[in-house]
Amino acid sequence: MNSDLDEQKGRPIQLTPVAPGVWLVILGGGVTVLGPLFGFLIGTVLGTERQTLGMSPIFLFLFLGFLVAGAGLGTAILGIRRNLRSRKTAAH
């Protein structure tokens, strides 16, 4: 074995945990931004020639993308709420 690998060199690293709710905010924000984009992309790929539920696929899937974005926004708001509540309990 190489003795150089066994020696501890450098500064010790101290990992700190992420505050509660941060991952929900990141995930919810990503879904909020990407939901309508993917809805428009899927609707564009399907084209405007055929009708789905009496609507163009672009409008239909863009609307579904906005619904997914709303769910993502709700997730982000829950993450913000969890983060603020954990800060309030930590301060007291």
C-alpha cells in the first residue's frame, strides 16, 4: 500500500445539512418553469392537423403544461413554508 494515500492532507471538510424545504423549492421551481415548455413541445410535435377533444394539440398540451406548472408552484410554496417554519422554530 502507498503510505501517501493514508495520510490526511489538507483542510478538514465539515458538511452542513441543507435547510428543510430547500429541495422542494428547487424541484417545484424546475417543474414550474419546464411544465409549460414541455407542454408546448409535445403539442408542437403532434402538430395542428388533428383535433383532440375538439382542440388543437398545441393548446391542449400547453394547458396541461400550465396545470403541471401550477402543481410545481404549489410544491415550491410548500417548500418555502417549511423553510420559514423551521427558521421560526430554530430562532426560539
